[in-house]
Amino acid sequence: MINTRPLVLITNDDSINAPGLLRLVDCIPAGADVIVAAPSEPRSGQSAALTVGAPLRINEVADYRSARMFTITGTPVDCVKLALEAIVPRKPDLVLAGINHGSNSGCNVVYSGTMGAVIEGCVMGITSCGFSLLHHSLKADFSMCMPFITPMIEKLLADGLPDGICLNVNMPARVIPEGVKVCRAANGFWTDSYRRYEDPLGKPFYWLTGKFVNTEPESTDTDEYWLSKNYISVVPVASDMSARADIEFLARRFDR
């Protein structure tokens, strides 16, 4: 018998033990099958990294509600790729990542393991979306944004997305969102990214830190702007990163 129930594959970059992962499972509409394939340990900031030159191992753990749960000893992208190869019984209708503990707005999409997994799903031709909450704590309260997530998932299952497009969804913390806005990522960069320390032997070492600087704070069409207004931001992300608008201009410079 052919299974006509939608299949949702979920991963994250905060590990199988992250509360946000289970809250995303809680948001899946009734009637969908769910398989979770998440890193066995935190893998934040892994972007599109793959494990090369080392084995990957899959371990099935206890189900959560009706979702089958697997850990993978790799990156978020490893989780998607290996799940498609060795875990899921058929091609998923939807790949989801999150709910991430921390923001993936602005240029964070470049570094994010959450969005690395989402883009991998998109490359594989699967409707894909990442969810992030602007709160890094493992004790973060997801309850105020969860009522907005289920309708988004329902729309993704019903209507899909344009080819080559996935979604980066960021949600304000500690407030009931005012609404949802589709927008673009704010331009910006990270500054003071590493803090210098010395070990007991007086040798220096460095610890990743820093803060995001929004270089266009007055722009009203960006994710940073709408998040500051307590809206959920939805940024369409293209898996094809070709700068198509500049091809003709650069061809005049370089073509021979």
C-alpha cells in the first residue's frame, strides 16, 4: 500500500538534546509522519560543512511522541544527506531545521548550521525551512511563537516553495509576535569576533565572541528591522548563489 501521509524530516544544529528540537516536533500538524535526524552533539556554526575522512554513525533513540528519533555523529548537513540515504523510507515532503536557540538573521545565514541543513534540503529539491528563536538559552520559552509555526508548516506542505528557494524564519523572544513579515536579510557584519586570553603558561588563546552590527538600521524592509518590532521575519534564501544580475557586466570585463 502506498503511504500518502506527508513525511517531514527534522534536524538542527543544537543536537538531539536541544529543547527547541522537540518544540518543532510539537508544531507538526496531525496527519504527518515525522523523522528526526539530529547531531549527537552541538554543531552550531557549521554552515554547509560535511564530515570527510571519518565514519558517520547512526543511532536510533527513544521515540518522541510519534516521531522516530535518530542521532548522527556529524554536522547538520551530514544529518540531512545521511538521513536521505539511509533512514527515511521515501523522499520527504518537507525538511525542517530548528527551532534554533539563537538568531540566524542577517549574515548569520552564511555561518548557520541550521540554515546549512535547510539549504541542503533545498538543493535536493525538497521544500525546506529553518526556524530560529532570538534566545540562546536552553531554557528559552518557545511557547509564544509556536502558534505561528504550525500554520507556516501547513502552508509549506500544501503549497511548497518556488524551485531553488528555502526559508529562513527568525522569531522574537519573550513576546507574543505582532505578526509575520516576508523581508530581506539585513546587511551587516560581526565585530570584535574573538576575545584573547592567556593560559596558565602565559600562551595566548582565543574564544569566539563578538556582536552583529547592522549597517542599515534605518532600512524598514529587513529582518533585523521587523524583529526589532517584534514581528517574525521570513527571508527567502536561494540555494543558487550566482549573482545573476552581474553576469553581463562582468562578462564584458573578463570574457575572451
